[in-house]
Amino acid sequence: MVRFGRKEVYLPNAVIALIKSEHLPATHAKFRVPLTFSKLDLRDYLFHAYGLRTDKIRSYVQQQRVQHDRPDATVPQQNKWFRPKAIKHMTVEMDKPFVWPEDPESWEPWSKEIYSQLQDDADGRDKPATKIKEAREEAQTLAKQARELLQGKKRWRPTPVDEVVEEVDRDVKI
Amino acid sequence: MATAPLARFPKRNCGLSSSDSVLSFLAPSLPTARSTPRSSVSRFSTSSSQWARDNNKNRGVSEVRATGLRKRQTLHVTVDDLPIPIPKEKFTTKIPVDENHGLWGFFNKEKRLLATPDEDAAHGRAWTVQELRSKSWEDLHSLWWVCVKDRNRLATEKIIRDTRKIGYGAFESDERDQTIRTTQRAIRHALTERWYTWEEARKVARNDPEIDLNAAVREVYLPMDYDPEVESDSPETEAEAETIEPEIAEEQPESETSENRSRKDRRAREVAS
């Protein structure tokens, strides 16, 4: 028999997130809770808000890494240090098993392909390997153009610098 | 390392049989071919120099350094012999999940993994304080819990989206979250207003001769006999007492001032006579 607290909280402000963890059995569930939360708080919350009966609860506070400057800084300073707030995780044991829903058949609504492409581009933008690769591709394109020009496959034309101005009133006789 | 000088020691100094040792003893300044070491510094390697190479075929082949196979090295198995892994779904039993499991509350109504950005964006503006003032406590409380559960769902989906790099949708999610928070703020605002109104009304009722906070529920408000002079004297008090009467009826009676009590005793005597 599980006992519950008697303090009545009418307007709870805590945000709790369910986290998927593959290594846990189906009767366990992991949550990300506020740092102020205790095991008893989570038990009461889950039972009264979601009708979930829990048995034992494990708690773990994950300290975050130190980083340079705050995350919202436009130009991060190297001599300023910032440590994000620690994250508290709790794993509960439930009476009934739960399996997460399967992935959707298509990620099209989230535009995953475009998103990953842009992310990869952004990640490798300033890396020397990317610069070398880009330079090599440019050189290869230039060599190909030169070859085609020498073989007579293409004719050289000057690149149009200015836009071609069309005379609108050409037919009007003054 | 320790074996190197020991091994060379008899060769160098105690070579008794050869004639070189005698010569060197007689004329130590003359360099000899065998007995004198080539250099005074002992060499690092302990292996004898007469072997050009050892017969170990696998010299230099290391798993730790991931050198790979040496030339013409054959293994007992080929790639074709390797077993094909069985997919996880084949040997894991499917766990039946209760339709009314509490954890479904962290997902959308269709019990899908994620709501699409379009679904998250399909919402209106937040509730305003003006709209919420007329709602009952039950309505406000249920609305608050709807907000709490939706925020929990959004937080769950945000973690999925971030860890698995699923794609766009963070903007829509944040917008929805912000709207919900505005609604929650409005609910708190409306309730705070209500509390202050109630507190002020109680202060007024404490000094009102027509209201007895200690009385039973139906006898809290006993209006005096109609008197046009009294009405003209204090019309505001009467009006306020009437408006706050239904709210007061629910509250527990509290202690009153002595002045108020004497006034009420007088009134009771009048009624009795």
C-alpha cells in the first residue's frame, strides 16, 4: 500500500517530461522533473494527475558541463564561465507495463531531410576539411570547363555583368 | 635491460680461452677485434644481433593498433561464413499495453509519438483575464490542469525532437507553450483579484450592522426594517451588503468586534419585543 501526502496543491506549476530510455524494462518510466521535486512529490503528481500507480522511485541529479559564457550571449567570452542548471531525473516503477508508440512512417511533416542537410552544412562550415573539399571541387569544375573550351565543345562568352536594358518604347515614333 | 651487461660480461672480461685476452692483458692500449666492446654504451635491444629477423610471421600485426591482416594472411572464416544477425523484433515478445495507461497522458490524443508542427500551431490566442473573471472556480481549475498536461506533453516532445534530431517544430511548440503560459498567468490573475475582492468584502461585512458572520448560513444577512431616513443616510452600505451576501454565505463565521455584537443584541431585543 502506497501512502500519499496530505498537502493540497491546487495550481501546480511544475513541468514534467517523460523520457525514452531503451535500456529500462517496460514497467519502468523515466521523467525529467524540476530540481525542487522529491520522490513523494512525483508519486503524488503522477497518481492525481495521470492516475498512474508507482512503486519505487529512483532519483538522480545530473550536473551540467561548464561552458563559455551564457547560452544567449551573441559573442561568447572566453574568460567568462557559465554552468547550466543541473537536471533531475527520476525513474519510477509502475504496476502496468508501457511501450512507447512507434515512429511515424514518414518524417515529411517535420522536413527532416532539409533540416539535417542544413545542420550538417552549418556544422562543417568553418572546418578546414570542408574548405579543402570546396577548393578541390572548385578546381575540378574549373578544369572541366577549361577542357571543354579547349576541345571546342563550348564557346567562350563574356559573363553578363549588367542587366540587359530593354527599350520599351522602341516602336514609338517621335 | 638487466640481462644485457650480464650476457656480455664473460665475453668481455673473462674470455680465458682465446689468445686475444692475453694480448689485451699485455698491451691494453691496442684495440682488439673481439674482446673490446664496440661502444661503451650498452645497446637498448636485448635480442642478439646475429639474427637478421625472427621467424614470427605475425610480427607487427596488432588488434589493438588495428593494423589489419598481414600480407597473404588467411583466416579460418570468410565474410560469407559470418552469421546473419536476427532483427530484434523476431525474438522479442510484444508487450500488451493498456489503452488507459496513465503515461498516454504525455502524448497526444491519437497516441502518436509526436504531434506535427501543423497540429501544434493549430491554436488560438490565450484566454484573457476579462474572459476568465466570470468563470467559476471549477472551470478555472479544470482549465489550469488542461494547461499543465499540455505543457508536459510539449516538454516530452521537445526532448524527443532534440535528442533524435527529428526536424522542425521547435518554433511551433514554443509558441504554443508561451500561449499556455499566458493563459495560466491570466487564471492566476483572475483568482488573485477574486481573493482581494473577497477580503475587502469581509472587512466591510465585519462593520455592517445587518450582517452577522457568526450566524447560521441563512441568517447571515438580516436586513433592518425599511426606514427611508436610514436609507438616505447610508445607501452605499446597504448596496454593498446586498452584493456580497451570496459569497459570504459559504464562508465560516468569524469573530466580530464588541461594538458590532452590542448592536446586534439591540436588534434582537427589538425583534423580540
